[in-house]
Amino acid sequence: MTTPELTIPQTHPRVSATLWVGLVLVGLHVAIALLSLVWTPYDPLGMTGGRLEAPSWAHWAGTDRLGRDFFTQIMLGSQIALVVGAGAVAIGGAIGVTLGLLAAFASRWLDDALAATLDILIAFPTLLIAMLVVAASDEANLFTAILAIGIALSAIVARLTRILAKRVLLLDYITAARTSGTSWMGIVLIHVLPNIWPTLAVNFALQFGLAAIAEASLSYLGLGAPPPNASWGHLLQEAQGTVYTAPIGAFAPGLALVILVVGINLLADGLRDVADPTRSAQR
Amino acid sequence: MRPVLDIADLSIAANGKTLLDKVSLSIAPGERVGLIGESGSGKSLTALAAIGLLAPGLTATGAISLDGQDVIGASERSMVSLRGNVTATVFQEPLTALDPLQPVGRQIAEPLRRRLRRDGEAAGRTDVAAGVQNLLAQVALPDPLALSRRYPHELSGGQRQRVAIAMALACRPQLLIADEPTTALDVTTQAEILRLLAKLVADNGMALLFISHDLPVVARVVDRVVVMQHGVVVEAGPVGEVFSRPQHDYTRSLVAAARSFDGALEGAA
């Protein structure tokens, strides 16, 4: 009798289709943003065509009311969206994770105080907090927009971090680690952060999308990067007056924003599955 | 000889409610002590208090001395070094006692590296890796190299408990606290883990505090038992004496229950 050959199931996480679609959509934006650093179809400020032209082979997304190429401006806008998204998530993540961990480890009254403060902050719309921060600074520029959105997002990150960390801290393996003499810092770095990271990463991606939308909103209101920075929000605002005669002006930057946010969210979903070995094994 | 753990008149209260009342318990180096009682009798609480891990909101009075150092009122910093050096704990549920996101080898490496540094031994990558393999072999896990790369969810319950024991051994503690280590396991695995624990405790000259509600299990691994009920020690003594001539009503009922269960099993067989 021959022994049947056993196949051992692969434990490597399988990269899902979600992750691929997300990577392609986000990668497209990153590629366009990088390309626009060195090359754009036209001079973004030059009058390269008639006013409010419809899309054509020469002008893929038409021209604006000053005759500037719209696709060029959308390409440049992706730079701003990505920079603001990454910057705001970095600032919001750093502040939020620190505050959240502090609250999770703090004595009860400090935790209660922090939790209440966060709840109040979260009750304010992200955009409103961002507007307040911009209003408090001398001038609106790209950096104030990043800082404002980052601060506004940090409350959400902090609350999530606090809840996730508190839940992990209750588990036996934390007690086990403490009984074997692991210090608090060791517990945070070795056990808490890796265990809350998959959920946090998904949330960061979500925040990235929110930040891109918030930046567009701030720019739409004239509180973002000042012209001639071609933020998508600014493009939308400029296109508002001509939305009936040349709808492509509002449609194109909106579509760019939607593709970026959807791509980021899909990427986050896919990454979560890779980051969590217990999930990948179940598939 | 100075006891490894000496608890004297330990009382613990939460919001005015007494959870432990004047509990005293002493464990000499190398001694194996069983702590018996039903759920909620304060067994695990006593063990957590002994290593200074009481939940916030609980107040402890009395004296706890771990390797000659006071535990009650000690700073977290001094407790961190004391815990790994003197004690290590094996918990009831091995799945939750292991970090789900780390390969088990890395989880054993962490306390091992700390212990090697503490003892002034070489703690390079290869030293630690060799130590992990050695520990996995000590707890009788097959194919240590492959196993150390697995995640907890890829192991069986018995294997996980062996990994948890290996983590405890990595600290080379003077006192091993085993909190219901076999309760979550099936009977066959239970017997294997008990044999392993008894062997390791003897081989390494560790003291053992074995917490359980299961009399026959306790009787197999300890020299002396302490029986608790409602946060009070009701009886203590050598295991043979307590089980053959129980003095307290509660101990008597425990022994009778265990006997009738055995009787029922024999009757069925």
C-alpha cells in the first residue's frame, strides 16, 4: 500500500482581489502625481485652448473658463490630495495613537477626562474643527490645511486607539507577559500596538480618504492651499458657476476624488487581511 | 530556609465588599502547594495579589513577601523585575494566554532574552533561537523548529499549553504559578500536561503553586494543599492527610463529591 501524499495548507496570506483593485486605483493616483512633478500635457497656467471647451483629444477633460487645460490641473490636484492625506493621517495618527494609549493606561479619572474630551471633540464635524484651526492661523496655506485636518482627525483616532488598547489589555496574554516581567513600554510595543494595528491601519486609510475630502472642502471654501495651487476642491469651486454649461468641470475633479477614496478604502480592506494572520488562515 | 512566597493575613476588598479575609499561605523553595476551592473562592485573586497584579479598585491589606521583597505598596518598576525573576504563571485558557499575532517562537524568545540578559549570559540571535528550541524540546513538543514559526491558532489546545509552559520556563522562575492549567483541556491531554508539569518542576527545582477546583488533579502534583471557601482558608495540610481525614465541612463535601464521581465512573465501567 502506498502512503497518499499529504498537501500541507499554505499559511502565507493570500493577496485578495480587493487589495489589487485598491492598489491599482491608488497606484494610478500616485503615478499621476509623480508624473505631474516632471511633466504635464500643458502649462497649467497657460491659455492653451478656447474657453470652456468640451473634452477632446487635445484636452481630455476640456478647458476651464480661462482656457486652461483641465486635465493638467487635475493631475496637479492629485499631488495636493495625496500630500494632504498622508500629512494629515501622519499628524492625526501620531497625536491620536499617543493620546489613546495614554488614556488606556491612565488612572481612572484621567481616562474619564480624556474620554469625555474626545467625545466632545468628535461631536464637532471634522471640517468645522479644521476651519477653526485654519482661522486661528495667520494665513491659509497647504501646511495649515494639513495641520488642521490632522488635528481634527486625531480625536477619532484617539478614541479608537483607547477602546482597542483597553480591550487588548484585558486579555490573558497581557497578564501573562506582565507576570513574566515585561515592562509597560514592552507591552505597548510588543503586544498592544501589533494587535491593534490591523484595525488602526484600516482606520488610517479611512482617515486618508476623509482627509482628501476635507482638503477639497477647505479649498472649495477658500481655506485650503491658495491659488494657483490646483486643489480639486478649488477646481470644483471654480466650476460651480458653469456647472450647467460645462458639467465636465465639476464632474472630473469629483471623479478623481471618488476614485482615490474608493481605492484607498479597498486597499485598506485588503491590507487588513494580510496584516492579520488569523484572518488569512480562515480563507 | 526563606520561603519563596509568604502571604500573611492578606485581605482584599472592593467597594467595601470583602473578597479575601486574612488569607495566609507560605511556599518554601521547591515545595509544591495546591490551592483548592470552587469558582469565586478567591484562589486566582490570591495568586494575582501575590505577584502584584491586582485590578485597580481593589485594596489589599496584610503582608505579601516574594523572595523576601514586599509586594504590597511596591512600585510598578520594582515589581516588573521581581515578577519575571521570581515567578512565572501558566493560565487556564492557553488560547487567550498567547498573543494571536506572533509566532510562538517569538513569544518564547521575549522572556528568554530578558532572562539571559539578567543572568549575564549571551543573548544574541542564535543564542536565543537555540534556547527557544531547547525549551520547546523540554516541553516535549515535536519538531521545535517548524513549530516555533506557527501562530497560536495553528496549534492544538495541548500544544498551546505546552508553549505557555515553555514561556514560563524561559524565565527560570523560583516559583511557577499554574492557574487551572488543565481545566480547558480534554482528559488525555490533561494527564500529559500534569505529568509534564510535575517533571519540569522536579527537574528545575522550582516551587509550584497549583490552583484548581479539581481534587484528583491537585492530589497528583502537590505535597500540601490549602483549601479556600468564600475568600477564607478553611483547611491546610499535607495532601494525604487533608484528603483522608478532612476536618472542615467544606473539604469533606469536596472529597465526598470527588469520591462519588469516581464511584459513578467505576459503576458505569
